[in-house]
Amino acid sequence: EAIRQRLRARVADILQRNAKVESSRRRERTPLEGDWKEDAIVRENDDVLEALDAEGRSHVMQLRAALQRLDEGTYGRCVRCAEPIARSRLEASPEITTCITCATAAEAHSRR
């Protein structure tokens, strides 16, 4: 149950952050002023905000998938080899889906 609460808290934190990012993207607090130089700087930040938003949405999907694995009883097992994932690895990244062996092998394969 502690893991479930931790995952839900992380989801809530990210959703709250993304709401702030979305507010900034909509310029609810800082509308464009009409000064093209200032507006250009504000618009340059849009790319950063969009990246933060996308990253947050992706992370939420991973955390929700981890919650689903908890419900299914498969949380903490590698999706590739079904071996247990080290507790320290899960504590660092509770949404992780692979053991260190499989993650290392996948990384080595992607380098080729």
C-alpha cells in the first residue's frame, strides 16, 4: 500500500506541475504585451514549456502503468525476463519496468 500511495503522490505532483506549465503556455498570467522583442522571448520559452508538458504526461502514463501492474500483481517483476527488479532500483524509479540486467542489455543493443 505504501508503494501505491507513493505512486499516486508522484502522479498528483506531476499533474499539478503540468497544470502550471499549461497555464504558462496559455499565458494566463503573462499575456503577450505587443512589444515584439519581449513577445519573442516569451515565445522562445514555449518550446521549453511544451517539452516539460510532454515529459510530464509521459511520466504520468508510466506511473499509472506501474499502478496497474500493482493491481495485477506483476509490479516489481521485469517485463522482459520476469525476474524481480532490485528494490533499490524501484525506490529510485518506481515506474521502472526492467531489471538492471535487461536494461543494460537493451542499452548495449541500442548502441550497436
